[in-house]
Amino acid sequence: MTHVPDGEFGPDLAEVFGPQQSDGGPELVQLLTPEGERTHHAEFDMDFSAEQLRGFYRDMVLTRRIDTESTALQRHGELGIWAQLLGQEAAQIGSGRALRPQDFAFPTYREHGVAWCRGLDPLKLLGLFRGVDQSSWDPAETNFAPYTIIIGAQALHATGYAMGIQRDGAVGTGDPERDAATIGYFGDGASSQGDVNEAFIFAASYNAPVVFFCQNNQWAISEPFERQSRIPLYQRALGFGFPGVRVDGNDVMATYAVTQAALQRAREGSGPTLIEAYTYRMGAHTTTDDPTRYRLSDDVENWKLKDPIARVEAYLRRNGLIDEQFTDALTVEADQLGERLRAGVKELADPSPLSVFDHVYAELPPELAEQRDGYAEYLASFEGAH
Amino acid sequence: MTEKMTLAKALNAGLRQAMEDDPKVLLMGEDVGKLGGVFRITDGLQKDFGEDRVIDSPLAESGIVGTAVGLAMRGYRPVVEIQFDGFVYPAYDQIVSQVAKIRFRTQGRVAMPIVIRIPFGGGIGAVEHHSESPEAQFAHTPGLKVVACSNPVDGYWMIQQAIASDDPVIFLEPKRQYHGAKSEVDTSATPEPLHTSRVVRAGSDVTLLAYGPMVRTCLSAAEAVEGERSVEVIDLRTLSPLDMGPVVESVRRTGRAVVTHEAQVNLGMGAELAARITEQCFYSLEAPVLRVGGFDTPYPASRIEEEWLPDLDRVLDAVDRTFDF
Ligand SMILES: Cc1ncc(C[n+]2csc(CCOP(=O)(O)OP(=O)(O)O)c2C)c(N)n1
Ligand SMILES: [Mg+2]
């Protein structure tokens, strides 16, 4: 049993678990330093092809462009709100690229990078934030669930879906095309929700093939991580009976390697894993938030030095894996993407007011049909009026 | 094929039939496996269908409903048992924010064919939280369907129809009648559609509206005044959507209506029914629509629950009052 020493105000947790360290502490799995130096890890080391790394880099650059473009579109009044992923590109691309087509991802409202990996047209994300719909992609086609705004609810959906995979006999068969897993995304704030903790319990109890992917971006709107937990989040997994790992969420290589290993473990039938991707929310919570009210710009400046894209770029350049031609072409591609979003967002038409009656039920119940028809008549009564 | 069954047995037989008909049907809940549920509604089903289809869940209602959502997304049809009415609230968010809205959110792409079975209502001498009637909270939520069975025949058919529904259904079972009177259930009959109300006793002076446990109370009330007053009783069966057809037809004939339920009166089903009857039967009404239900207090300690619950006398008192106008 761990001895918990008593301090003046109760046990000194730093003595038990080590100090909370802004660099993620010694447990942090890292394969690429902030300076772009390749490091190695006993458990999660991995070889990457040049092709793969250039792919990650491209994904991250384009994802960041989607993000900055969307933030600007909100400023121009084209979007009602936007939840920025700035700073979290490696966590999302690393984990998203570790998914196989048959795996299923359950996002929060900030998983634009994962959406990109699942092949979603970013305009579909803009539709939601513009307010023309509440989710317009086909989850069955993309294996990407609707964005979930209720904090933590989707962790249970990921677990339930994984229980379905078990019942379909699509786990532990050894067939790489068949064996599947789910990944449930959530934030550090969400880790306090009952649903997330219940998801841990269910997943452990049934040994479900689910990976819990927590992006600890240090903030839940204005509340710092310390308000949610006095121990590193990944250590909570142990109490639920499955492994937890803290990975450098600004390191795309490490995130890929760790997620890949956890997904494989799940697909093989060895059960859930909690991954804590240690990262930072560089932007505001959303475009309506003002982070200067609650955090120091010094912290933000420190985290800028750990930028997830800069370190891959440094590594690729130093090793001659990209050249000017590559980066120029990528800039053009990003510009084109930005242009497509700017033009496309204006084409996202408002739904007809009567469409609100669609899809409440499989079939419109008679009394609801009456309500719709009455409203249609009411609307029609204004036609021709000035 | 007919067989005499209690409500509990009829529900059990209905669940068994649904599981035989569709391998995607799963049962989930607390103690539903070996024990067969605290009311034995799932008795013997785990033995016959296995632990993968009759799933004893960890003790967390949000977890049960939330994982059912994921299973539904994977193509399953989960039937969830909430052990008692008062324990549905930990799952309230998953029911209202997810189960009810996912079809709408996804523009019809993702269905939620989930049945949430809730033993509801009082009269069993239980401690707090075991006797409640939360139906209005769910009927108020677009995207959910809400039904209540009142007898073994309906129990047998309605549970199968709810499971076959592509919409989520809150399925209310009058727990005090589980092990009560038996009825002949004809398992080869053709049932009426799920979302229909039905006249269960014809009359011409006044219409009593009831569902779940109050149907029996209202039938006894009608019998008690036979010869004096001719009382029509309607078993609503479906609370969302409401089936106003039989109600309107009846009240236009009788000119008087009393809505009854165990749930508190304030903003209950009776409020909605009174409003709709007023809108649709205004010129036929001889008296305002009256409501008889639980008082607007928390459910009481069991020694006074029979006082608190609307009984035959309180129903008849309301009937009398409709003749004072
Ligand atoms: C149940 C619930 N409570 C509150 C909110 C409002 N809210 C939206 S995001 C958020 C903070 C979430 O923080 P975290 O889980 O760390 O995710 P992050 O936003 O940092 O990605 C809050 C409180 C909500 N959406 N859902
Ligand atoms: Mg956060």
C-alpha cells in the first residue's frame, strides 16, 4: 500500500505522486522534443517513414488553417461561434491518424483535426458553428459521431459502441480488417463528469475495446487543471483497473505511437486504455471567451515554444525530408483551402423554418403534423404582404 | 393461443418474444440477469439468451442509458430497465439530451431504437423514491415517445411494439399490478397500434381519462356508480404522442371530462389534456375539465400513501363536481 504522509492540510500529494510539472513530468511519453530532436522511449518507440511524417505535417498545417480561417470567419459574422483547436493539432492528428477505417471516433466540439482525419469536409463543421444545422455528416459513413456539446456524455457512447463491437465478434479475431475499437475524446474538465467516470467503470467491467483520449489542454474555460484533479489524470486509470499513459500531446509522433498501441490493445481484446495527451489550449475557449481575465500571457508564451507544428517542421528540415518546394506547395494548398472555406461558408443556406419538424421522430405524429401545417399556413398568410 | 398471465408474466413473455424475433434486441439493467430483476420481469431470460444479450450493468443509470446510446449507434436495440421510477434521474441527461435528440441532431441519419422500461407509481408500501410518476417530464421532451400499459394483454403487446419502434420509448409499467390479477393473453391476436387510446368502458354522462395504475381505479369508480351515472373510461395508453381522437369523440358526447393520474397535478398530463380538450371540445363542454392526481407535494411516507394517491372516492368526488356547473 502506498504510504500517504500527512501534511498540515492533509496528505502531501506531491510526495506521493511527484510535483505537477508544467512540462508534463517524467512520465511524459515523448519522441520528438520541442526543439525537433528525435528521442526514444522504451515502451512506445516507433519508426516513421518520411512519407508518414510529411503527411502528419501537412495534416497539422491544414488543420491549423481551418482553425484560423474559421476564427476569422466568426469575426466577420459568418459563424456564430467557433471553438479553436490552436495548439492541439498534434494531439488530434496523431490520434486521428492512428485510427483504422473500421474504428469509430466520438468527438467533443473541438475535434476538428480528428474530423479531418476521418475525411470530413470542414465545411460540415462550419455549418454547425454557423448555426444552419446541428451536425450534418453521416456518422455511419465517416465512423465519426456527431459533435457532442454535453461535457463527457460521449465517453459513454464510445463505450456502448465498443460493447457492440464485442457482440459483433469484431474484437480479438486477429483479422486486421475486422478487429475494431472506439476512441472517446474529452477534455480535462470533462474528467470530473460522472459520465466519464461511469464510462471508465463500464469499459473496465466489460473489458470493452475503447480508448479514452483526454486532451488535457490545462483549461476548462477559465478553470485550471488543478481545479479538476490533484493527481495527474492518467493515473486515475489505475483506480479503474486499466492502464493510463501521459503522452506529450504536442508531439505528433508520440501521440500517434501511444494511440496506435492503445487501439491495437483494444482491438486485440485486452480492454481499455486512458491516454492523457498533455497539451495547451493556445487560443480562447471559444470566440466568445476572453482568456486575459484568468490566465497569464507568460504561460501562453512558454507553451508557444512547444508548438506542435514547429517541432515537426524543424525535424523534417534538419533531416532533409522537406524542401522549399514542399512547403511552398503546402502554403498554396492551405491558401486554397482557406479560400474554399470563405466562399463555401456563404453558400451554407439557412434551413427552412418548417424543417424543424423533420426528424424529431421516424414518422411525424399526426398532432405534430397539425402543428407544422398550422405554422405553414401562418407563414403563408404573410406572403404578398409588405 | 391463449394463456392466463399476470402483468409481470406478460411483460416477460413479450420480452422473450422480441428477443426471439430480433437478435439485435438486448436487455440491460441492474439485477436483470441471474436475479431476473427485482420484480422478476426478466426472469429466466439471461439463462436462455446468454450474458451478452441480458446484461447485468454496473450500478450507474447514466452509464446504462449512455452505453445503450452507443449500442444503438452500432445497430442494436437496447431495452433498458430502470429499477424504480425515482432512480431514472441520474440518467435524465442522457435521456433528454442524447436519446431524445440524436435523430434530430443527425437529420435522421442515426436512429435511437431504445426502450427505457420504468416500473412506476405507488401503492406498494415502499420507502422514498420507489413510488413516483415522472411521465410528464418525459412527455414534455420532443423526440421521446411515452406509453403506459395497464393490463397483461397490453403489457404483452405494447412492450414488443415499443421494441420494434425506431423511436426511443419510455415504457411505464404500473408496478403495483405486476403480480395482480391475471388475464387471458392471446399471443396470436393482432394488437392495436401502439400509439392509440381506447375506450375501455362505454358511458354517456362523463368521460374519465386514465393510464397505467389509474385505469383500474377508474373502472371501479364507474362500476360503483352504475345505474346512477353512466361513466365512460378511456385508457390513454400513449402519453406522447397523445391520441386525441377517442378523447375528443367521447367528450363531445358526454360534455364532461375528468383526467386522473397518480402524478402531481401541477403541470402534469392532466394540464395538457385539459387544454387540448378545451381547445377541441369547447362548444360541447358542460363543465370545466377537472383533474384528480397526487397533491403537489413530494410523494409521502408509505403509511399515508393511500390517502395521498387518488382513489375511487376522490375520482367520484371530481365526477360529482363536474355536475355542479
Ligand atoms: C454538462 C455541461 N456543463 C457545462 C458545459 C459548458 N461548457 C462547455 S465547454 C466547458 C469546458 C470544458 O472543458 P474541457 O473538458 O477541459 O474541454 P476543453 O473545452 O478544454 O476542450 C464548459 C464548462 C457543457 N457544455 N456541458
Ligand atoms: Mg480543457
